[in-house]
Amino acid sequence: MAIVIEPYREEHQAAMQEFNRRLQAAGGGPDLVFYRSSQPHWLPRAENSSVYNEYFVALEGVAVRGAYALKHEKILVGGSDLHSVACYHHPLSEGVVSRSYAAVGGLLLRDALKRQPRLYALGMGGLDRPLAKMLAAMGWRLYLVPFYFRVVHPYRFLRQMRSLREARWRSVLMDLGALTGVGPVALRVLQGAARLRSASARPFLAEQVDGFEGWADSLWLAARSECSMTPARDSETLKMLYPAADKHFTRLRIKRDDAIIGWTVVGERRRDSKFGDLRVGSIIDCWAASGDKLAVLLAATEALQARGMDLIVANHSHRVWGQAFQSAGYFKGPSNFVFAASKELTELLQPFDQNKPSFHITRADGDGLPRNF
Amino acid sequence: MISRFRVRNGSSCTQKSEHKLTSSLFEQVRTIASDLFDVAPEGITAESSPETLEKWDSVQHLSLVLALEERFHCQLTPEEIEHMHNIGGVVRVLEGKLQSASG
């Protein structure tokens, strides 16, 4: 029977539950399920929405054999031109359950490209994961978005990381010389040295705000030319990404001499077995002009430390933000956060290698917000 | 069902008898599959499928589609991709496509 891919509707929901049940029975983790509701709870489509989700199902008769989602949004390229793109996320295939359906994964991807040729994907857990490999096979451009971390409580951190023996963190610990047994001291010294550098940052004031208003638009206009590509960060988009009713996020507005110089969104990540019992905070998103990025990151760090985080993590693609992270006492660690651009999107972002160090991509992009926070 | 496809640079096959076309086509597909699935050519039969070849997963299935499109200068439709349940199915899909292009 032929596979037909069409928008996910209410009539498909029962079959979707069965699909999810089969995925779980095949040993899929808790994230290996598609949305139960055909109507997106996160970023539903509304009139004049510039950011919204659409869901699609692959049907064999009345049975669901696959599904995927597109997050439609606007990106700014070259500091001035807005373009429509979409994030390809949550692709799931019956191929996980039965190899008879090995074709479904490729059919989902091709269908998505027909609907929106300018696609990106973000996250994926690393270049060696199946989706990343599939995108590479299709000729997409892939690279790892830099990862930064700051250890707030070194003793707890090292105790947890040693016991977890998670490969990525083991390489970090070895780099820090933690296996010699002087890890906590080494961490304090290394981060202390960075703190001395950041002490030279000019004074600032951070205030918690409930939402983003016109002041965010001024910042958007002032700093967007520093990015060769950035998803929209105007006030209307930010209101949709971080609705005031969502208490998972802490929104900070940073001022200096009464002038608003930037904003940041921070939050505590959902508990994850790879971090053991650690409380992990994330600098989810941030925005400021060049000279003010350090102050914004220091404000974010202080806010997360005050909330009792043991470890603070972030991903950011922009080179200048990366320098600010390191000035703020963050280490650069091994990343598994992949950004992948379809052929058409890559064409729009040419020269790609020259431009990518000034892409503005953070954990706020892709499908990370509801998944991780 | 009518398959829609786009032939980019013309068929790579000249006029041959059906038997020779089939045999030659099978060998070409077998070579591609052997390389992709890391199996000796003798280990690839018409019945070889994702269920019998360990490395024939979703990623490699897509790679197979792309390799075939490049090798035979054609664009496979979703319906055709679905019919590629095993190597025999792959050959049959390509036979139909190439014969239509040359006919």
C-alpha cells in the first residue's frame, strides 16, 4: 500500500497513539514519540504568525508510519534581507520498528523539502546520529555549534561526571587535569582567572522583565548587522518564543547608565540522566551589540548562580559571543549540537564558511525550547 | 499508477534486449548495493532487503536512492521509492523507468 504524506489532523490522532506505542515498544527512549495532538501547543499557527509549527503524517491506509514537523520562521541574512525558512524537526519513522519501512525516513525528508526548500535542522545529538547522516547524504551543510560551560560547584560537578563516565565529559575532565585529583582546585583557579578578566567589565544593571516590548526592537535593529544570518529576534517574535505566561524562562533586561544594552533568557534544563543529580542552567538566548555582550553574559551567569545551578551551559555560533563567553569564565567544550542547512538554504548563506562564524544560533532555535525547558 | 519522473541527461542505457537490460541492470544495482551495504557482490541477490542486510537502514536506503538517481540520471518518485522493498524491486523500478525513457 502506498505511503501518503499529508497534514496531521485530529482524525489521525488515534493512529498516532498506536504509532507512538510501537516506537516505545521497539525500545525508543521517552523522546521517541510524536506529538499526540494534531494542534501544536508550542507555536501554533495564528493570524499573522511569523513563527509557527506545522505537523505532517505519513499514512499507509489509516496507519501512521511516520511523521515530522516544520517550524516556519523568518531569518535575516546580510543584516537586511528577511527570508522564510523552516526548521525540520521531530522526524520519526516506522523504520525504527521494522526495516520493511526503511524508505519512510527519506520520504519524510523529501516531502519536507518540497514544501519548503530552505530548511535547517538543529541539535540531533551529533554528526554520527542517523538524522545527521541522512542530511549529509542529501548534500546538506553540517557543522557543530560551539558549546560553552561554566562549573559553579566544582566538587559536585566532578563527582557526578566521574560516576557518569559520559564520553564527552571525560574528555573535558582530562583536559582540565581533573583526573589527577586536583580537579576542584584546578577548576577554581582556571575560572577564577577568567573572573579577574571579567571584573574589568563596566558596571551594569540586570532587571527581570515579564516580556519583550519596543525596547527589544531597538536592540534588534542596532545589533542585527553584526550577524551574517540570524533568526528574527524582534519583539513580536520574542513574545511568541517566550510568552509571558511561561514561567520556565527568566527574561533579563540589562542596562548601563540607564540605557538598555541587551537582553538574555535563562532557564533550568529539565533533569537529564547524563548530568546525574546536577542542576543545570542554560543561557538559552541573548542579544546585544558588540561592546555589551560580556555584560549580558555576566548578568545571565549571576542569575543562574543565584538560582542554585551547579553547571551552566550554552551553545552559540557567533564568534564574538564565543569570545564573550570565555571572558566570562566559560570553557569551550566538545559540542554535539549540529546545525544543518539544506542545499537551497546553504546557497542563500554563501559564502557559507566565511559567514558561519557570525551566524546567530542558540539553544532557542530549532525545537529546543519545549524539549529542554 | 503512472510514475512521474524527470530524465536529466538522457538514459545511460543503449537499446538492448530485455534480458540483457535486466541482467546488466541487476549487475549495476548489485555493485552499488555492495558498496553501500558493505557486502560482497555475491552476497547481494534479488531477495536482499533491509531485513536481510544489516547495514540497509533508513540512512542507507536514502543513500541508495541518491546513488541510483545519480548513476541512472533520473529522479525517483515517492511511489517508486516505496516499491524498492528489495534489490529485485529496485531493478524492476529502474527497468520500467529506463524503458519508458528509451521507448
